[in-house]
Amino acid sequence: MSAAAPIGVPGHVPLVHLLRDGLVEGVHHGSVVVVGPAGSVLFQAGDADTAFYPRSTAKPMQAVAMVRLGLSLPPDLLALTAASHSGERVHLEGTRRILDAGGFGESDLANPADLPYDPVERASWVADGRSARKLAHNCSGKHAAMLDTARRNGWSTADYLDPAHPLQREVAATVEELTGEAVAHVATDGCGAPLFSVSLRGLATAAGRIAAAPAGSPAHRVAEAIRAHPEMVAGSRRDVTALMREVPGLIAKDGFEAVQVAALPDGTAVAVKIADGSDRARPPVTAAALALAGVDAGALAGFAGPGGPDGLEVVGALAGALRAAA
């Protein structure tokens, strides 16, 4: 394991232009890295080595840690463990199934109450006069699984989010193993769980290792669950779900503040961070990075952004990758 990534201001670069009638109206800066199956860097733009927060793209790593600790769930619920779900009925029912199996109730969840993440679901809740619930929070599946993992190991459950809890120490160790680097900084994510800071290169390396894990291993179980149930990882109207359906064998995960990972079965992986946190720039940059990783352009067409004088346009070598793939 290498040393922790340095802490500082990331050296982001322009990745996406917002065009209006051919004039550049806005610029999205960020960083992107593509790593090969052995972890070597195939492409890099911006800063892939300064510590940053992976946000919810860390969830597949958290799921691997829990499976190593004895978490045993059917594939759809294991995918939900690695999810930032949309709050659709299937997600709420799935989270309830995890809680019920462990003898827990919604009140045992330590994540905040929220409305569903998906705008359609959220609007329906508001129209029905329904209030925020812990079950509806996009991280509730992960939290239900954390409760069950703690129970299976005979650990306390009321403090399962404490960074000193045995569960969170094992999660941190798994993050360090998969990324190949020491955790640079520990913070608290929006859901209340410990958030372990690593580099963008480390995040891509971890995603590749999960995607290419040997059959029967905990990481392979997580990857196969994600591949089989992409709708559980995000939702029926989410770009991440659509991307996994378009690219065979791909595992992908988005996170708040415009972070994205995606990895192919051979371990080739990409990681993206948009500096201003804008999700509109994330899909086209991810598509361009996947084109550099060798993904067929036809599968990426719906994610590359509108062409012509209006809309989003990736720039530099990323734009060249999309043109070459096309």
C-alpha cells in the first residue's frame, strides 16, 4: 500500500464547454483518469493524485467490506447495498426486506430522513402530503446492510456509524486495500457514514479491482449483483442505470458533487470528478473516458451530450476520443 494522497487544492482542467449558438457560455473544470487492468494510467486529464472525497462512489467498496464480514443477501439486495437509490417502490421495499431479515425497524437507521431522490418520486410524495422518511433516503439500503453486518458479528448497532466502530474500521481497511493507498482524511458523508478520502487514481483502481475480481470472492459477488440489478444501484430514470444496460459487463456508480466511476470486466476503469459538482457535465466526460477505455461508440452515443452549436461539448483529448470512437 502506498502513502496517502496529498491534501491540497486539486489541479483541475477544463473538460466541458457549455455552448450557446457556438459561443462558449460556460466551462466545467474537473479531472478524469483511465487505468488499465494492472492499474497503470492509460489517460489522465487534470489531477488524479490529490486527495478528494469519493462520496457515494465508495459504496461498492463498502459493500465488499460488508460481504467480507459475513453479509449474505440475494443479488438484488446486495446491489441495493451499493446504491444511491431513487426512492422508487422497489428500493423502499428492498430496504425494508434487509431491515426485517435482521430484526430491525426504520427507526434503527441512523441516516437522515429525506424525500425520494428521483424528481418524479419526490413530486409524487409532495403531492400526496407525505413527509420525509429515513427509508426514503438514497443511502438507506447501505445503512440497513450496515446494521445487519454489525448484528451478524455481534457488534453494537446503535453506534454503527462511529469511525471507531469495528465495522467502519473494516470498511476503512478495505478502502485502503482496494485503492492501494492509505486514507488521507476521514470526514462525514451526507448520510452520516464515515467518508474516507483517497485519490481519483486510487478510486479508479478500486473500481477496476472489484470489476475484475475472481469468481466467488466478495468483490466478485458485489460486481455481479451490480451487473444483474443496475436498477437497484440507481433507478429506472437514472443515467448510471442506463449506462450499465448499454455497456455489457460494466459496473458504474455516481456520487454527489459529480463524481463517477465505471469499470469493465477486465479491470479497465475510469474515474471522474467535475470540480463545480455539476451533474450535467459528468455523463459526457464519463462517456469520453469510456471511449478511451475501448467501449464501442454506439453504446455511448446517448451519454455524450448534444452536438452542434448548443449544448455540452467535451474538449481536448476527451473530445478526440469520442470522435475517434465514432
